[in-house]
Amino acid sequence: ATGCGDGNVRLWRLDGECLRVLRGHREWVYCLAFDSFGDTLCSGSYDSSLRVWRVATGECVAVIRGAGCCFNAVAFQPGSSDHIAAASSDPAIR
């Protein structure tokens, strides 16, 4: 998966074929993380949002908005697709 300056996330096959484009962010997608199972992807953007995606369908299942901050790191709790930690340009941990 790659996060792009156009606000999209692209999912790729190992041979370089783009499988799916995930649309929803309005700014640069700066960070990505898959859950331990590879079923769920979280993307963090300079548009002050995290988006949670189902990899198999490309559906956005959750949007988490920050308070005017840019997200620059995200991680799932190991063994979970329900708990996410994110770092941003403000001093909070979410």
C-alpha cells in the first residue's frame, strides 16, 4: 500500500499492478498500517483524519478526526483490528 499526495491510498500486487484506489482523504496521506491479519488498513493524513479501510472491499468503515492536527504515524495493537494508536503534530496520543 502507498499513501499519495493526491489524498488517495493505493493497494498493490507484488507484480506492480494496482488493485484498488481508496479515496476519501483531502490532503497528503502520510502514514499507513495494516492490522496483524492484513484485513484492515488505517491511513493517516495531513487533512487531520484517520481512515479505517476493509482491504477486501475498499470500504471506509471509520473516520477519526483530529483537532486540526496532521497525523504522521499510526499502528494497530498487535492481534487486534479494533485498537489504533496514532501520533500527530499536537502533543496528544490517540
